[in-house]
Amino acid sequence: MIAIDSIIKLNTSVVFVSSSAELGLGSPGLLLGANPSGLNEIIEDPVPQQSADGIVLSSMRNQIVVTIGSNRLQFDDRSGEQPAREDFPARVARAAEFIGGSSNQTYSAVGFIFEIEAKPAIDALPSQAMLRYFVKPEVLANTEYEAIGASARLWYSAQGRTYEFRLEPRGNQYNSPDYFAHLNVGNTLRGPAPSPTWLSEGLHQEYEDFKRLLSSLLPS
């Protein structure tokens, strides 16, 4: 159903959740790069902004966006590389350690988020193909309605991790000719922030499993 070789990565994120209700982030000046030996040694030339989600630091040089919220720390890789730019895991690990250390906080969970788009491998709209694969034909049998499209959402678990999977037409529009897929992988943390090696291996393994899931769920 999905042409796996047509996959385009839209975004890869690593999300840390604080073990307390509030992620005490220290002085804004420190986080915004006022300290030259601080975060801006890890995230180069960060451009700070304030948003509803917290402090946002964007680095065009590193192709990374960092969002620092009250109890959530998110790193977005904005490169076109799959699953992420080569130096992304190391910058994420160092920045998470720095921010947690500066606020005397630990993290209770870390998640990987992948978002992709892809072309269909068969001559059918994604909404119609998913209707045939995922929805029983008689779903609206006792109504005056006719089902003409569908999307899918699935939760599953493996080896202590929880997964949230979404598959839908691009833009969640019935007539979209392309697929959009989202996977959120949750990992519980019981120690320090993960190492660059752990993050790198986890990102690559989970991304490859994501593509295998798409291939196995949706045969062409």
C-alpha cells in the first residue's frame, strides 16, 4: 500500500519529561546563551523565541530546534537525513544533561517521535485503501451512510516501551494522494539522561522498525 522507497522524513524528535511537575530551568539568561560556556557551546548560534510551549531555541547551523517547557524538553531535527543528522544524538544528550544539571532535575521518560510522508504503492487514495484494509465492510450497515475513507490509530507495547502509531492521508484530507505516518515511542528512565550512543542506536533501530511496521501492515 505504501511505497517504502518514497518515504520522506518530515521530522524526528527526542522528548524528555521531567520527573517533577515543574522543570526548574534556572535563569533565562543562562538558557538563552548569556553564558558562553553554557548551552550555546552545544547548540551553536541559537536564536531564542518565546512561545506558548516555552522557550524555543533554533539553530540553522545545527539544523535543530529546542523547546524548553515547564516539564518537557523537546529536540527537533530539521535536516533531511533519516532518521536524523549524524551529530543530532550527541547534541541532544549533551543539552539534556546541561539543562537537567542547571535546574537540578532528572528525567522520568524519553520519547522518540518520527513523522514521514510517502506515496501509495497502489492506484488508490490512501483514505480509500485504509478503509478497505482496516474497517469492516458492515461498519455502517445499520445506518443510511456509506463509508468512503478511513485513517488508523494504534497503540502497542514491546520490551517495556509503549508505542503510539498514526496513519492517515497527508493533511488528514480525504482526497490527499499521499500518506502521513506518525510514531511516538515512549521509554521510562530510571537513571541519568541517556548517552549519545544510546540515543543514536535507539533512533536508528526504532526508525527502521517503523518502516518495517509500515511495510508489514500495508502490503502493496
